[in-house]
Amino acid sequence: MTTLALRWRGALESLDPADRALLLERDGGTPNDTRAAVTAILTAVRRRGDEALQELTLRFDGAMIDEFEIPKARWHTALGQVDPAVHAALERAAGRIAVAHRAWMPRAVAVETGPGVMLERRPLPLDRVGVYAPGGRAVYPSSVLMGVVPAKAAGVGEVIVCSPPGLGGLPAPLILAAALLGGADRVFALGGAQAVAAMAFGTVTVPRVDRIVGPGNAYVTEAKIQVSDQVGIDSPAGPSEILVIADAAADPAVIADELVAQAEHDPDVVALVVAIGGERIAAPLERALGLVAERAGRGEIVRAALAARGGILSTDDFDAAVQFANEFAAEHLLLALANADRVRHRFSVAGSVFVGLTSSVAFGDYLTGANHVLPTAGAARSHSGLGPEAFVRWVTYQRVSREGAAALAADTVTLARAEGLPGHAAAAARWRAP
């Protein structure tokens, strides 16, 4: 067995300040050439609509498309081509996602802030949502479900899916099948930044949406960022990442499997363990990881990820591990601890926390019902994973009775005059008590 290459080893407390900064500030920013290329694509689609979409689809996907929208009959044909076991698993996944996201739906709240002053804040579903589904080398029907099903659970009026066409001019069959099973309304053979542009601005063929969700490559992510002043987006997503907090209760082989499962996505994945108990815990973990990485099905990608951004750090201080985890703000945080359930709430900054050794991140990626569209690169400090609240707009209703108006008038006049706004003062003054 060859020696496993890892970017970080050793004691957590001895981590070089530059390495610690690299771990905690993982967003390297968008290269200027990528940013410029995306800006040009967005501008072309905004100005020339479907004509630009046809040109860009031919350039980037090699497909000449006359009709971007895929008829429903093609969805059913695609579903019929799916392996029955995959079909059944997708149906079960969709069902669990629907159960969870319906339960998590935000609720209207009414409050009386004073006599005669009633406020109500109500979540109302968006009219139309766009879900981006990657194609080509990466085809993730599970991500289609993670975007479509919560939107439908929230009551969104229309959900459209955009996914790149293959050489036959159609998105991958699994994408079409997932769109059908998830309850999408329309599917378009569109990929890349041009798909984001079409959904954000609208064209003759593609309707404008209120929010765009779903993973994509660097160009798709940059496009979503650039259109975010026009349309809502989910949190910008970068390469996948996992942080495992492990103690003596953790089976090294299980931890190795979890790290490899995320590392196989991309060479830029961050895969990290903090072993509580020092080298006696860290050493077996490293041996197990070396064995699993050596025989991994996507071993070249896994080993590249571990060498570039993988590591096993150790500490005897549980509090230090908690502090590091909350600063790191992982997309996926696995608590492989004997008392994981008891201490789980101390870990308060993460996209999703997996509590206990049997709570595999892979289950969350597919079938628990939680959403796998999660913030990366430390964005979990201020962003949340995708949920039903992303698919509603909040409207506040304010009702003030005659009695309430009289009670509010004097203070409103005082504050309006203090701010130099006589019109506001006059509007309130008419309701002062005689």
C-alpha cells in the first residue's frame, strides 16, 4: 500500500496559522475570466433571447435546438427506460422529501403589539421557480427532487427544470424521469449560464422565474450570483465538503467510507477529520482511509482531493473541537461520537449535522428527506440549506383601529419631526385624540 497523501496532519492546536486560515476561508473567489465570460453570456441572452440561447447551446453543448421545451410524452418515455429499482428508490426519496418539507413549512403569525394594532406576517408561495439540473459528466436526479419537491410542497404555482441537452437534443433520461416523479411542470433542454439567464430574464420560450435553485459548475454558480439582483437564488454552492468529529467510539473504516464518499465528487472537495483522543485515534483512521482510498471506484479523484484538501487533525480537548467545527462551518458535519446525541446542539454552525455513526451523509444526500442543497465554503455561518421557506415570499399585513391610531399618533408625530419629515407628521397628526 502506498502512503496516503494528506494536506493536513497533526495536532489541531499546532495547526499553522496560514493553514488554519486556508481551512476557515475556503472561498477562493471567481476567476476574472470566468466572471467576464458569464457576464457576456447573460448580456447576450438578455438582449437577444432565444436566438442567443440557440447559438450558446450549439457552442457549449454541440446541439442544435429548435424547440427547447421537452414534451411531457418524452418524460414518460424516459421514466419507462429507468431501471425499476432506481424508479422505486426515486419515488421513495420524493415521498420522504415531501413529508419533511411539508412539516417544515413556515406558518403565518399574528401579534397584537398594542391595543388596536394587529400585525400578521404570512408566507405566500412564489408564482414560478426554476430548478437547474446539471448534465453531461454529472447527472444528479436526486438534485432535481431536492429542488422540485420542496417547491411543490410550498405551493409554488409552476416549477420549471433546465438541464443541458445531450447529443440527441434531450436532457439525460434520469433528469426527465426525476422531473416527472417530483411533479415539475415544464422541462427545458438548456444548460450552463445561458439557462440561468433565460430563467432570470425570461425569453419568448422560457418564462421568467422568481427564484433559481440547484447545483451547477463554476459558470452556473457565477451566473446565479450575477442575476441575484433580478431573481432570488439559493446559497452559492462550491465543491462538496465534509468534517467528521470522531472519538474512540468511531469505527475507522466507517469514517474512511464517509470521507471517500464526499471526496469522489471532485478534486476540490474538502474532507477533514478532527480526532478526539490524539494520535491513538488519528493513526487507525489514517490507515483505514488509505485502504479505502486505494481501492475506491473513483480513486484518482479521491486521492487528488485528499492530497489537496484532506486531513486528519487530532486533539485531546473536546471544546477545541467544537470551536473549530463552528468556525469551519462545514456543509456536512458528521458527529461520530459516543455521546453524539447529547452534545449535538453544541455544534451550531453547519449546513447539516449528521448525529451518530449510523447517520451516514450518503443517507442525507438521497433518502432521509432533508435537503442536500447546502451552503459550502463557510457560507453556513450566514446561509441555511434549501428548505420550503425559500419558496415563499413573506407579506406583512397591518391593521390599526381608530383607538390604535389615536394611541400611535403622538409618538409618530414626535419621531417624524425629529427626522425632519413633516409629511409623515401631518399624516399621523390627523388621528390624534381630540
